[in-house]
Amino acid sequence: MKKLALLLLIALCTSFSASAQKFALVDMEYILSNIPAYERANEQLNQTSKSWQAEVEALSNKAQTLYKNYQNESVFLSDAQKKEREKAIVDKEKEAADLKKKYFGPEGELYKKRQSLIEPIQDEIYNAVKSIATTKGFQLILDRASDNGIIFASPSIDISNEVLSKLGYDVR
């Protein structure tokens, strides 16, 4: 009886190991840093962001200047002039806030520009990873760059260079 139970246990263990899942890792930061189009897209986004930020700051500075002038001259202004200047200050601040929201808001121009420039590159990488996973029978591929939970991973399961090769980039 013990021999039968032992044989059954061995057979069970063997069947589990035969259907073991295959895992792999990719390092998205490494992959993206080796794609020139991604670097160009990031640089373009940074330049656009700086330009738009300068526009927003210029409007904010105008609002601050209006406010300082108002504070300095308020003693000499009539109530109607005060209300007019206060309205101008509030309008300028609102204009700056609206422009900031337009450019940098959750659905703003920077978000849309980032999507149009970076999403095609990410889709290309995803398709390469998916193709490699299908070809090699991987059930799970983790991103080493974004998961702090990975304490150690064998370099032998990192397919980052293979992904870059599939995309047509030479690495080492």
C-alpha cells in the first residue's frame, strides 16, 4: 500500500512538473532606452512641455504684476476702478489656470501628444513581446523595471535583448 501511494505521489509530482508554467522577464526601461524613436519622442514632449509651461508662467506673471500694481495704486482708485482692476486680475488668473488645464490636464494637449508619439512605440513592443511569448510558450512575462516585488531574477529568463532584436535593433 505504501509503495502504491509513493508511486502515485511521484506520478502526480511528475505530471505537475511536466505542465509547469514558463515565465520570462523584460526590462521596459532598458528596451525603451535602446529605441531611438522613443528618445526622440521624449525630447519632443519635453520641448513642447517647456514651451507650454513658459506660456502659462507668462500669464501667471501678468496676473501677479496686475495684482502688485493694484496694491500700490488702490489708495488712489475709486470703487469702480478697484472693481475693474480686481476683475482684470481674476480674469488673468482664470486665463492662466484654464491654459494650464488645457495643456497639462488629465485629458490635456500634453497627454494627447504623448499618446500619439509614445503609444505606437509601446504597441510595437507589446506585439514583439506577445510574439515571443507565443513562440516560446511563455504564460507570463513580467516587467522587471516596474515591479519592485522582484527581489532576484535569473538573467537567463530576461528576454529584453530578444525583444529589441525582434524590433530590429542591434544590442551587444
